[in-house]
Amino acid sequence: MPKVTLEDAVVHYDRTGDGPALLLLHGTAASREQWAHLTERAKRRNTVLAPDFPGSGLTVDDGGPITIEALAAQAEAVLDHAGVDQAHVVGHSLGAVVAAHLAGTRADRVRKAVLHAAWPATDTRQDAEFRYWLDLLETGTFARMLPLMAFGPRYWEQATAESNEQLVKTLEPAIQPGTARQIEADRAVDLRPILGKIAARVLVLGSAHDRLITAEQQQELVATIPDARAAEIDAGHGAPAELPDEFARLVLDFLSAGT
């Protein structure tokens, strides 16, 4: 697996497929493995680069606070190491915030961007949610909350108590060691100074049943980013896992349109 060192971080990333570069940035508590399904679909026409953030997967650093600025710099370092001048960038949640920051501060590196479940700035309600997540991590019950937070009605219509319990057990060991540090980065998000500087064409992809990101926050992104359009998926916050085929279709259709 390729890796690149930037300051105190050794960032590991997957490189799969061949074609125009596609950089995938994962969400809080996840790792590059979040993108297995999209990578499988995209590798037929793209060189897919999927890094782990510090605290996730194989990436290591000094264990200090994580910032959006540092994550964006690491994402750019992956592009440099892979020999890529410009890439499409897709991010989910924390990864979408990082993708927006990269597009707003290094416009020359981003062709198109898909921001799923991004938000312009953390408000009081979201901060309360993130504090709750930290409490759940301390008590060891974070995994039990995840299906409630991440999935919409389509999941719950077909789930049983037994199947959901099995999912929770599957999620428990998958929660990444650096989750608390990533949540603290979520608490500090404020993209408002850079949203108007994004030059790339952007898809603001919202989830109809997202309890973490409001419709108003999605609308603010669309209104502030100069070349943005909106789309919605009938899922919860965790749409890449809940509806992987539909999520991949929306992303890849946008990236291929007009190119």
C-alpha cells in the first residue's frame, strides 16, 4: 500500500484502477474501507485514491488534535505522491468538509467535487450531538447509536431486532481508534470563509432522512458555492452504506457528465 509522510503524519492510501483520478475521503469513525463499493464501481474508469485519516486504518501521527486544514493538506499530499495534478474529489460527512476545504483553498487541484452530508459550520445543535457521541464512546455504546443516526426508513422497514443487533456487533470492532479526535474536528468546522472560493463544479448531495445535517445547511452550501447543484438520496446520514448502489450511481453520473 502506498504511503506519504507529511509533517508528523504517515498517510496510507489505496490506489486502484486506471483513468482520471478520483480522491475519496471518508467520514468520522470510518476508514478508507468505507469506499469499497464505490471503488469497485469507479475503478473501471478512474484511478481511485482512498486515504485513511489519522486515527483510522493504517495512518499514524503524533496523536494530537486533528484539524480540517491538516486533513486537506494530507489529501493534497496523497495527490502529489500519486503524481496527480488534478482529481475529482468525493467526501462523506467529515470527508466532505475536507473535500470542500481542499476545493476552496487549492482550486487548481479539484476538477469536480461531490459533498455528501457536508455542512458549512457546526452549530449549537450539532455540537450537542457531537458531545453526545463522545459520551457514548466513553461508555462503549457508540456502535448502538450508529444505525439510529445513520440509516433512514428504508433500512428500518426491512430490519428486524435480530438483524440490527447483528449489525451493531459488526460495527463495534470497526469503530476506528481515532474516532474521538475526529469528532473534535467535527466540532470545530467552519467552512464559511472559503465556500465562495470554490471554483470546481460541485454536487451537494443530501440525504432525505439525515438527522445530523439539516436541509437549511445543505441549502446554504448550494447558495454559497459558486457552481453548485443539489441532489438528494432517500437515505439517512450513512447513505454510502445504506444505499451503496444508488449512492455510487449519483456520484459517478455527476462526475462523468460533460467530461
